[in-house]
Amino acid sequence: MDKTIVLIDAANLWNTVKDLGFNVDFAKLRDYLEKEYNILRLFYFTALAEGEDWMFKLVDWLQFNGYTVRSKPAKSRDIGFKGDMDVDIAVDALRLTGHYQHAILFSGDGDLRVLIEALQFAGISVTVCHTQKGSVQRVSYDLIKQADRFIDLADIRPTIAQTQTRTNS
């Protein structure tokens, strides 16, 4: 079985699953990926904003549970925070070329099409995992056309979604 790296663009994934109406259970996602693929490395790329304690807790959990986290401080903007991780994703994917044969990219960002093309040139097959469903966050068709395979997040939702177990008080 081909060695696989997973590249998760956290902001892109978060906005997409929010649009689809669920949250990712990262333990379930890891288990799903490890069952289906020979995982070499699970990367999680995120910008961290001051005061977002839930995000720091998530990053700590991910690091202790099989994910390699790449983070940097988010930059403050008038309308919130910004933290583009495209270059970080590309550098790690290219740095490991020669050690894996398959990459799974959790992003719909069309700017990453050139990365997919470069990986394919190096003999690596690429799967894009995002969605064509929902109202806002649709995957760039350039990514779908360039990728070797496409997995719609809506289709794997039952496998990777958090289960809500709330009680009313």
C-alpha cells in the first residue's frame, strides 16, 4: 500500500464543515484515514489567534494524538484575523517528496493547484478532500480537475463527524 501524507488546511476545513453543518471529530478522522491508507504523516496547518483558547486546546490534543501541527500567529485585520498557510503546506509536501506516493489535501483553495501539479510531476498521486455541496465553501474546480481523485466531505460526514451528546439543564 502506498505511503500517504495528509495535509489539512485547518481554516478551510473548518469553514467548509461549518457550512455543511457539522464539526470534525479528529480522532474519528485519524482512525478513518489510518484504516483506508498507509499514513506516513498527518499534518494540520493553522494560524493561532490570541484569545482563542479552544484552538490552543485542540492543537495540544492533535499533537498528543498523532498529528503533526504546523502553526503560526494569526495577523490581526480590521475584520478579524488572517493566517494563510498555503506556503507552509507546499513546503512540507515538497520537503517529503520521495518518501511517499500519495497525498490527501483537505482544502478547496485553488491556489494549491500548482502544488498538486508539482507533486504529480514527482510521481505522487493526489486526492482532494473538500465539498461541492453546501452554500458557501465550494472546492475550486481547478483542484478537482488537477487531482487524481476527489472525496466529498459530505459523503464521509457520518464517519468523521462529532456526535452531539448534550443534555438540557
